[in-house]
Amino acid sequence: MGKRTRIVILGGGFAGVYTAKALLQQGGDRVEVHLVNRENYLVFQPMLPEVISGSVGIADTTTPIRRFIPRARLHMRDIEGVNLEEQHVVCSPGFRPRPLILPFDHLVIALGNVTDFRGMTGLAEHAMPFKTHGDALALRNHVIRVLEEADAESDSELRTRLLTFVVAGGGFSGVEVIAELHDFVRQASRSYPSVSREQCRFVLLHSRDRILPEVDEKLALYAQNLLRKRGIEITLGARLAAATADNAILADGTKIPTTTLVATVPSHPNPLCDALDLPKDRGRLIVDAHLRVKDQPNVWAMGDCALVPMPPDGSGKESFAPPTAQHAIREARVAASNILATVNGTSLKPFAFKGLGSLCALGHRKGVAQVMGVRLAGMPAWFLWRTVYWSKLPGIQCKVRVGLSWLLDLFLPPDIVQLRVGKSSGINHEHFEPGQAVFEEGDLGDRVYIIIRGSADVERRDDDSGEVTRVAQLEAGQYFGEMALLNRAPRNATVRCVTAMDVLSIEKGEFTSLIAHLDVLRSQFQHTARTRGQTRETEMNPPTLPRE
Amino acid sequence: MGKRTRIVILGGGFAGVYTAKALLQQGGDRVEVHLVNRENYLVFQPMLPEVISGSVGIADTTTPIRRFIPRARLHMRDIEGVNLEEQHVVCSPGFRPRPLILPFDHLVIALGNVTDFRGMTGLAEHAMPFKTHGDALALRNHVIRVLEEADAESDSELRTRLLTFVVAGGGFSGVEVIAELHDFVRQASRSYPSVSREQCRFVLLHSRDRILPEVDEKLALYAQNLLRKRGIEITLGARLAAATADNAILADGTKIPTTTLVATVPSHPNPLCDALDLPKDRGRLIVDAHLRVKDQPNVWAMGDCALVPMPPDGSGKESFAPPTAQHAIREARVAASNILATVNGTSLKPFAFKGLGSLCALGHRKGVAQVMGVRLAGMPAWFLWRTVYWSKLPGIQCKVRVGLSWLLDLFLPPDIVQLRVGKSSGINHEHFEPGQAVFEEGDLGDRVYIIIRGSADVERRDDDSGEVTRVAQLEAGQYFGEMALLNRAPRNATVRCVTAMDVLSIEKGEFTSLIAHLDVLRSQFQHTARTRGQTRETEMNPPTLPRE
């Protein structure tokens, strides 16, 4: 037995984990498999929407990678870079600030794709993605917070906004999310005495003329009717263009007042792929039928970050594998055996899986399915969904937990506990539309804003006449909102956007720490506050910060 | 029927929630009960240590307050202040930056206590508290991260440090935490091929001459022997004095190299109590036997933030109710009926509960118990622990979930999934001891530091001779570490503390956002980096920031 072949796999989704599993099964002691992933678990994506409603438990859809492939070496790190010439991967540091270097004989790239809000105004700031396990937990927590707020809120406009739930994207993921959101909110609202089911609004936005492009028209129409009958609004031909903290804004200018916007549409191959000097098409790595990257003897790619050619279907048209778990798992097996064949000098085999079909759960024990030419709708499709996905859950532990959760879900009400793990970051980007108030006179001062793009008016209302006057204008590079924090007083003016505006906001705690210890910042802010304070009764003249 | 009596309860622990429950049960439609709490759930504290090991599920120990007391009005807010004269409570804002004002006829203060690391150097920065559900999840995630790192680490000193787990405080809480940590790490280590059980070290620090002051000596010695037999080191007469990211430091100067330090000892009544103009003793509110705050007709207090007098035990010595759930629940019932008696003008009754006894779980199906004069140890005590606490779990949902988790725990290995909810804050305080390196030459640059207190040397090693020279000294008010971030290069020098040093550290992402948009900061940092860069080969002369 010669030297072990060292294979480094980037990414711990289905593609990466199943490649590792197949390599270890088929390669035995001849291979050493390293897997780099940010998390130490594999998420069972198809059941992620059920995390929202709690019909599966929070950790049920996750499988520890170490348990699933005990002989692989897992590195819970970020990937900083790949050096193809020197054949090594650079990973982020752990407890010590030293990078981890992993040399490889073969490299497998299975980084998947990421939610991509670039070019869509305000989405990165105010829309919630739905891709990772963290996204699902964040959405669940957000929805519970919204219900808590709505229950206490007396302003009817804000209540409407809080109780409107918008999902953009009518593919499988979007449909399953709106269905689960609907079921959860309707059931949970029983615990909120001031929230009635009738007040809750659910909107699904889809850019084409029917939802579910993954299945044929008849099933899609069935799903559409079913969801509409439940009271879910489906807006077809609608394209999400922008978002603020208060509104979803469509391409035609329509605003939907909401504080919950989930966007499942735009995805882009992992940005790490962009940095690799490898042949790509629209960001995805070009591989041959053997899953080997073009012109690279020892680099393989698969899953959602690669353009995997499908076997010819006789039509002569070239097509590529869709981003589903069933394809990723088959690609993984083919890649693993081809890597071993390359090592052994035997012949490679092409990827030849044609897909088994599609399953979509619609909530309320209904679904649609299109499996090997057969169409199913309603309860049988839902039953098939549960059976198929339950059997595909990796590991016995996962199967037991999900099974029990489903059982409990039959007779227990949904959990409405809002779990918090760690405090969130206090420095955020926010987007505002023209005319929108960032804050109003008399509000509590809880953060400071720095204008990145756009401009705003500072307005003050006369206590006697009630007349509103513009006292100053703010431009990019200027900051505002510091006075209320420095003086621990309510906001002494309203700031209203003139144009669309992007800001960096710093929360009270972080702002206090920074000005306490960064002298240059403290002097600057105190100087501004003094200047603004003195001119308070006459006119406010915001200073411009010195530019380079 | 007259006007409803409006009662506002501060705090959603056992004391607050059970007061609300009793008020609504006994007062019916005559009362309107408002409860203010940061979370929308009640945590079953006695089972919190089991969250570490996963022998109960992550959300099992929580009960949604809305489900438990559906007729109470829950406000998921922070408390900003209490105005006793105008009889209202001011709560933090929700989606809109407006404070919430809650007027009251009667006020119930049940804020509990908080972990208090004041006056203990470095503990706030580097020790983990164990009080809330969030603390338990954070500890669990931390331990999993430590195991992941240890598995990959080749430096044996760092490995030892990673695999040493220290708990300070030998009361019930500390003992249960070390026992659960031990069980979890021992079992989980099977999934980490490079981590052997023998390498893991567990240390319990206690300041007195025996652990478990809550039970009598015989039981405490039994527990001590049992834990020691398992390999847990119990260091008696040891007082934790300070902490860094790398060490627990005792009062006698002993350093225990560890990256996991849990401190269960110091607790202090909630700081909100300090701000109240009410009679206090050592921070706790003074109440009479009726649980009414001294000299206040309509303010009541109980639980861990109040000094509740125990019924006379014949010894003539004055004593106060201990901070346990059994006492809090009885206090709640007494307070509720006294509030209603005040409203109705009937006579009040005193708090007369003497306590049922103590139970402590020791892991491995062992425990100690001292109940109504009877002492139990080992398996029977553990069985009693489970029976009593299971029966006390609030709500059927909680009971079912915990029961099932315990069942699964018998035959499934512990879960090692590290759940992440939200990203953590990028601005932190850190503490270093004299001689400690903040970072070393060649390390990756991942954050910037601002010195709050203390001083450090900047050292550089000559590539040829290997000689180390001091090139500069850094003092409070100065910052360092910006060059590696601005130039995306490894650290070009080592920074080593001369004295003990406290710093504010800002992570790469936050630092990049701040200097991108705050011109004054960018100019300052770029100027410094240029100055330092020019003098790189000769001598580094860190600039002093302008002081006010």
C-alpha cells in the first residue's frame, strides 16, 4: 500500500458530505479525506421550512457531520483562499490567529450557492434570506417578535404592517415558506389576544404567470388554488425591486407595507468560486460529464456551484443538473468513484442520473408531487413527501427526532418561545425611501446614523403653532442622531429622507464604547453636538466631516 | 363591580409568573395583570444544566408565558425606569422608537438577580455566566467549538488549555454544571478522533472547605467523593480572582490554563433595583412578612431581588428566604393574595413557608437530596430529583417534551450540533495579563485594539539573527493592529503586555464599515498607518490621539 491520497473537500452540504462518505466507503484506507465547512452539521434542506412552524424541532433537521462520516477530518473553518499551483487550501484561524493550511492531492469544490441581493436596493438590509439553518431560526424568531409587537400595538397602520407577511419567489422554497408561515401564524395567533386570524395577511410574489416552475401546469394550478382558498394572496407577474424596514417595493412601484419580507429568489454560486482562477459560466464552475473541472487534472466540482451537464435526453438540447439534493447526492457518488479511478488509473464514468421527480409540501397535510411521470396532489402527495424525505434523513438520530416531532405536532400547539443565542451586532446597514422618516421628534434615541448615500431634511415642529420647518439638510458623509444619545434626551427633530438613503447605524451600546475609548471620535461628536445644540433655537447647521 | 385593579409585574421568572397566575386565578375579572419581561418564556432553571449535555432538548426547559397565563398581558420589553410618584413603568421601545408607558395601581417587583462580575478583573470579558437559557446555549456552543478546535490543534500546550474546563463556585449550580460538562465532553469526545477522554481535565473551584453549602456535611462529602472518583478535580479554599482568554487566575496567583471558565458564584440583585428609590439592604429590597416593600402601600417585591423574612424558627435568629424556585412560587402566592386583600380591604397573611428541602443532580444517574429531614444519596436521590422536577415543570407541553428527551437520551448519543442564531457583536472588551501576547508577528490580522487601561510593548524579531527588539511602547488611549487590516497583511510585529491591560477590540467587518463611512476615523487610521509604515524598518513611533 502506497502513500495515502489526500482529498480536500470544500463545503458541507449534500454534495460535499456525500462525496466524503463515498470516498471513505470505496477508498478505505487509501484515502485521507478532509472536509472544510463553517458549521459542524449537515442541514436537511427539504425540511427547513418546517423549522419555522416548529413542526420539526429546532435541531431535528441537522446531522453532526462527525457522526455521519466519522473517518473524515472535519475542519470547522471559513475558507480564505485556494492555491491551485501549490495545491493547498488556506482556512481561517481558530483560537490562535494562525491560518490553517491544508495541502491536497485532489480538490473537491462543493460550495453550493448563496442568497444574492446585489443590485436590489435595500434587500440586503431588510429582506430575510431563506437558505441556511440560521436563516430559518432567524425568521422564526422574527415572526414571534412581530406577533408580540402586534399584540401590544395600538396604531392600526403599524399593526397592519406587522401582520403582513410577504414571501418573494414562487418556486418550491417560496411556496413551502409561505405555507408554513401561514400555518404557524394562524395557530400561534391564538396565544395573542389582540391578534385575530383575519388581521393577518400573507402575500406570495412571483414574477411569472404561475407558481412552481418545477412541476407541470396542472399541479401548479392546483397548488395556487389551494393556497388562495386558505387566504394566501398570490401576486403573479410581480417582481420585487426594493425594500425598506417598512415596505416591500415592486418593480411597478407598488408598495406592500410589511415588516416581514422573505426573499427566496436570487441565488448566486458561492463568492469563493469567483475568486478561483478556474473556467466558469455565470459564476458556476464548468465541469465535464465526469465532474472534473475543465483543464484541471485533480480539481472536481459539483452541486449548486457547478454547471453539471445532464445526460442527453434525445432532444439534442444541452441542459444542466438542477440544484436539488437528489442530484447533489448522485453527483457526489460519481465524483468520488472518478477520483478513485484517477488515482488507480482506471476508466472514469459519466454522471447519468436523470432525476426522480419533484415534491412540494403545501402545509395542512397537502402537497403536490410529480414522480417518474406520475402526478399526485393533496394528501397522497403530502404523505409521499413525508415518507420520501423521512427515509432520506441522514442518520438514525435524525429520523427518530423528526418522527417524534411530527407525532407531537399532531396534538401539541406550536411552540412560541423566542430563543436568543448571543447578542446581535450593533452596527448595521439600513435603507430608506424618499419621504420616509428615519426617526421623529420625541422618539427615544437608540442609535446614531452615518449617511452613506442620499440626503435628508431635519424638520422641527413649533410647539405652539404646530408648524413644521426645515432646519437643515444632511448629505452623504454626515452623521446624525448623536445628540439624543450624548444628552440622553428624546430626539429633538425629525429626520426625513429627501432621496433614497443608505445609512450605517450604530446602536447605543456600541456607540458609547467607541466614543468612550476613541478620543478622535469623542472630540468630533462632542464638537458637533455642541455646535448643533447652540443653534438649536435658531437654525441647525450640520458640520461636514473633513474629507481626505 | 368597580374599576379593574391594574397590576404591573416586573420580571418573568418563577416569582413574577406565579404571582400573575395567582392574581388571575383569585382575582378573576377584577384585575388586569401586565407582565414585563425581556423574553416571552419562563425558564425552568433547575434543568438548565441538562441543556449543556443535551439530555433535555434546547427548548424543553422553556414554557411560553402566554400559554401558561393566557389572560395576563405580556410585554416583551426591557424596563427603562419606574416612576413611583406618577405610578407608571417606562419600557423600552419596540419597532417604533417610542417608549411604552404602563400605569399601575399595584407594582410587583420580581426582577431576580444577575451575574455580577464587577470588581473581578477580566471576568466580565472572559468568564461565562450560567444563569439564563441564553447562557446555557452559549456554553454548549462554546464547548462544541472547543472540541472542534482541540481535534485540529497540533500545539500540545494549546490542546491542554482547550481541553481544560473550569467551573468556579461549588454550590448546586456549579456542581450540576461541572457534572453535566463532564458527562457531555466525555461522551462527545468519541466523535473527535484526536481527543481522548484522558486528555480532558475538569476543575471545580470552591472557596470554602467543602462543596454544596446547601446540604449537610455528610451529603456534601458523598458528592465530593463521587465527583473526584470520576476524575473531576475539586479545589477547595480556592477563590477565583481574575481571568484572561487563556487562564483562570486564583487569588493566590495560581494560573489554570483554560479557554472555558464558567463562574456561577457572584450574583447581585438586578441593577434596575439599584435605580429605584426604595429601601434596600445590600441591593435587595426590604419587604415585610406580607411581601410589601417598606413604607409603600402598593409596591410588592419577592424572589431573588428581595430580602424576604423567613418565619421564625424558634432560634430567635433572623433569616431570609433562599433563592430557590420553591420559595419564589410560595412567595408569589402570598403576594398575590395580599394584593387582592389590600384591594378588598381584608386582612393580609404573612409568608410562612419553611422549605421542603434540597435536591442536587450529580450526573451519571446519581444525586444527593435532603428532604424534610431525610437524607438520600446516589440513584434514589437522582430518581427523586427527576420525579420532583418533572412534576414541577410548568405546562403539559413541557412535561411531554422533557419526558421524551430523557427517553431518547437513554439510547441516542448526545447531539454535537453547534447552533448559531444571528451573528455576534464585533465590538468587545478583552483583558490581558502582564507578559501575555495580544498577537504575534506573522499572525493573521482579524481585529483592531484600543487600549483602555495598561501598556504594551511592540516587539519585532530579526529575520537573520532571530533577536527580538522592542520597537515601541503603547499606552492607554492608543490603538494598534490597524496596519494588518488596512494592508491585508499578516501582523508585522508582536504586541506584548507590560502591565495588565484592558482593551476594546473591533473585528475586521465592523472596523471596515466604520472607517469606510466615518471620514474622521478613516483619515486618522490611514495617517497612523502611513506614519507607522514609513518607520517600519527603523523604529515604530505610535502616535498619540488628540485628547480633549
